[in-house]
Amino acid sequence: MDNSTVSKIKALISKLEKKRANYYPAGWDADPLYEVIDDLRQIMAELHMEKAAPALRRVEVAGK
């Protein structure tokens, strides 16, 4: 994924966090927005791992 996708996900997380602050008391974690924000953070973490990991290379069998 490119940086613009990550930036869009970060902006969406920020928007959802602001909405949560208006709907629920501080520290509240029993709502659907909390779960969505957590899912988005996991997606971002996966994107960073994919970006950092080297590409897999095919290894040929020796002697063939």
C-alpha cells in the first residue's frame, strides 16, 4: 500500500475518534466504533509489516 492509503486510514481513525468522544464517556470501550477503530489500526500495522518485509524469492531445487 502506498502512503496515501495509510494517510486516509489515519484520517478516518481520527474522524471516528472524534465522533466517539461526542457519543461516549472517556475510557468507554463497549461500542461498535471502538471495534472499527481497532480493526483499522490492525490493518495499518499489517500494511507496515508488508512494507518492511522483503519480497519472497523462489528458490530452485539444486541440481535441476
